[in-house]
Amino acid sequence: MPIPIYGFVEGDTMGVLILAEEGETICSLTCKLLDAVRLRVDANYQYEAVYQGDVLDPDATVLQTNLKPLQRLDLKRQHDVPEGSYNG
Amino acid sequence: MLNREDWLPLARKLDWEFSYVEEREVFPEIISGHPWLPHNAWKDWEESFKTSYREYVENQHEKDMAVYAVRDAVGRLENVQRLATPWINGLKVHAAALALAEFTAAIGNLRGTRFGRDSAWRAMASFGALDEIRHTQIPLLLMHELVRWDSQFDWTHKFYHTNNWLAIAARHFFDELTLGQNAIEFQIATNIVLETGFTNLQFVGLASLAHGAGDYMFEKMVTSIQTDEARHAQIGHPVLALVLRHDPEYAQYLIDKWFWRNWHLFSFLTGVTMDYLAGEQRSASFKEFMEEWIVDQFFRTLDEFGLKRPWYWDIFQDELEIYHHMMYASAYTYRSTFWFDVVVPSPDDRRWLRDKYPKHWNEIDAVWECIANHWKRSGVGAEKEMSVHSSALPAFCDMCQFPLCGGTPRKNTASVFELNGANYIFCSEPCRWIFQREPERYAAHKDLVKRILAGEAPADFTALRTEYFRLTPDTWGKDVYGGEYEWLSKEPGSS
């Protein structure tokens, strides 16, 4: 069952809903969320996914990170990393 | 024959002491409101206008005649067609939000007419109800002629009958404020917070912008409505004074709660129109109107009552700098989900906005830069509309029902709260506080996301837009210029 998650991307003006598949990686979920906000957000940053205060391992799966439905997931810019491409 | 001053008290103070029923049966607390006090506490209730029925009818007739005269002179279709297109779209926003909401205020006033605690209050609330019926029918009448030219004006009547996301937010607000409310909370929330405070943004601030835009019909309509509001808003003052004397903590709570609820509604309704759709004739920013009419004048009124500024004052001041900008940039990228057209602010607009909102404009400006770049890359024209449009499902606040646009682009302030195994999300701390004070009132309401997850609304974006929001290709919102901005083609990197 897909897990509905509230996604917030640093630089964006609003939150969006994304559906996370249990088997997909955090890296894939990050790309999905960035794609959802691409009209409003400059993608030329690197981002890390933060859930309940913890930075998530991009290679871990959604199931492994224990993401709960209707909770908040943030993509934070890695300001010390030169602009280029985002995770994934 | 009695003179007016001697006759009016006789005609307004009509209560007698009940012998065959209990006062609590006639005025139950659940519908008359808290605090419940015996009539003896209310018997000196008085307001300053003291209008008689005859005076009321004569005055209203004259005001209606003046509105019709202005409509005949400058309010015809050909006059509206000469107005700037962005302004016309601001007109569509207000026409839709105003007309039927005013009718709910008629129902709220009728609650005061029946369950107000003194006969003078009930008499004035009767006139208030008649006022609100007038405020319903004037915009319906004036906008009806425009429907044959532009079907988006049909939303003047249609808006509240849809499950459009903005209609859900507006109904959530007005259902509570005017339809489901006890008489005391209605009169304080509506007469004090809405009418003494926020509607001045519409009826004074927006009226002056309408004048600048050459929209004399809209200016006349709202200033005529304002003369009624100024009279019946007086009902709330003596109600608030008595509640404050008997339960000051509750009076402060009502002010704090309704100020915040009004703030979010008017940020979209008025803030967006003033700063993005009013065009170059705008004389002041939304923030400046707010500072004059709300921060200075409204809170001076509250000071006179001995009330404090809301506990979230610092949060409000931060939002004043950015909330409606967050909303508008978000809404632009979902423009086909509402019934009016919108614009990308030009470089001149953005300079003006940077000057008016220096604290956070850089962060918002980056978003507009991104949107403008998408127009450049996709190419312009009506057929490219959906190339510069989002399709991901927005998330909505479980209190105000607006998209989660709290905080800044750098730090969105949304937070999740669990209650009885269910998660609720709020855009801001005050929205969360309002919910947590009365969860039994709000918890059962499903925001749009929860309706979709429950299978009550379509998950497919196209079906959501047409079947659930009741929009059509003719009526859904577009970029006013289809992305064809002269300044955009001159910018480096334009194709």
C-alpha cells in the first residue's frame, strides 16, 4: 500500500502530498518530491531528506525508514555542497 | 406626539418578565451564547445608531437608488470590458466570495434577532439581516449581466455550491462564523472582528483601488455596503463589553480565534487582489492597508475595550510580510483549479514588491524566477498553459483549509498533531491552537486530501478539477496573457 506523506521542499511556497511505495528508496522519493515542486523550486541544489529530525539514508527504503502515513518529510538544501545536481 | 428621542426607547425596549416559561427556555445558552446571564444584566444594552424602521427603509431606498444610478451610468458591460484584465479577475474573486457569504450573515443576524438577549439588540439584528440580504442581491444583480460575456462570472452564484478547494476553505469559515454560531459568538466574531476590522480592507482599501482602476461600479457597490456594515457592526460592541465584564478570558479567546481565521481568509481574498491583480494604479500594498486598518485602527478599538493583542502577535507580523505571497505563488501554479485568471508579476511589479516587503521577498522572488524560466523553456501561448502548471496534489491545513503555505520558503511552519489515532496537519501554530481548543468542533471535517484518500473525491487531477471542483475549460483559471509577457521575451535566455 502506498503511504501518503506531506512533503516540503526548502525553497518552495507550499506543502504537497506524495505517495511513497514501501519498497522505493529515499533517493527515489526525493526525486519524486522534487519533480512535484519543480515549477517553483530551483533544482540546482543538493537535497537531503529529513524525517522527524533525522537525516535519512538515501539508499534506505521507505519501509526501512519507518515513514508513517500523513507525517511530514522535508527536503533540506545542503548549503555547503556546490550547486549542481540533486540527490539521485 | 412624542419626539424621536422619546419615542425610540419605547419602540426598542420591549422585553417583559416571563411568568409562564423560564428565561433559559426562551434563550438557551447553547444558542444564545456564553456567558449566560439573566436579562437584568442585558437590560441596559444599547448601541449608538438607534434606527427606526421608517428611517431604515427610507435610507436603504436612497442607497439602492444611488447604486442603480451608478450602474446605469458606468456599470454596464461595455464599461467593465474597458477595465484592465487583471483587475477584472480580482472582481471575479470578490464577487464569488462575497454574495452568498453575505446571505449566511443574514442567517447569523437572524439568530441575533431571535436569540439576542435584549429587545434592542434583536431589533437591530433584524435590520442587520435585511442589510445582508441586500448585500447578497446587489453583487448577484450586478455580476449577472457579465455572465454572457465571461462565464467565470457565473461563479458569483456558483462558488459556494461547489467543492472547489477555495470554496471548501470559505465554507469552513462561514459555516462556523455565521451559520452554526450562537448569538454572542456570532455578534462578536462578525460585528467586531470581521466588520469593524477586516471588511474595511474590502470596503475602504479595495474601494480606493477600484477607483484607481476606473471601476466605479465596484467602488460604489462596496462603499454602499460599507454604510450598512458601519451601522449593524455596532451591535457587537455592547455585546463584547458585557462578555468582557463577566468572562474576560473568553472574550479574549473569541478575538484571538476569529482574528486569525479572518487573517488567513482575507490574505488570499484581499491580499492577492491588492498586490497582484490591482495593476499599476495601486496606491499602497496589502501590508500597508493592513497596518492602517487593522494594526492601528482595529487594535485601537480593542485597546479601548481593555483587550490585549493576540498571543500570536509576532507570528502574525511575520506572516504579514509573506503569507499571501506564499499563497499566490502556489496558487499561480495551480491556476486551473479555480475560476479566475492570474498573472506573473513583471520585473517592475517585483521591484515594487521587494520595496514593500523587503524581509522575505528574495525567497519569493526566486520562486517567480523559476516560474518565468519555465515559461521561457516551454514557449508561450494558451496551448502551453499546462506545461507551466503543477499536477501534484497540494496539501491543506486542517484548520483554515488553505494550502500549507505557512512560514517561509526556507522554513515551512506546518506541524502534525495526532488525535484519537488520526493525524491532522496545520499550516501554523495559531491554526493548530484553534483546533486544539475545540477539537470536537473541527476533527470530523475532512480536508481535500482526506476526502481523496477516503475515496470521496477523485484522485485523478483532471477528474478532480472537472467533476469535484466543477470547472470546465472555459471557466478554469489561466494565465491572463498565456505567458506572453513582453518583459519575458526581452529577458536573457528567452526563446
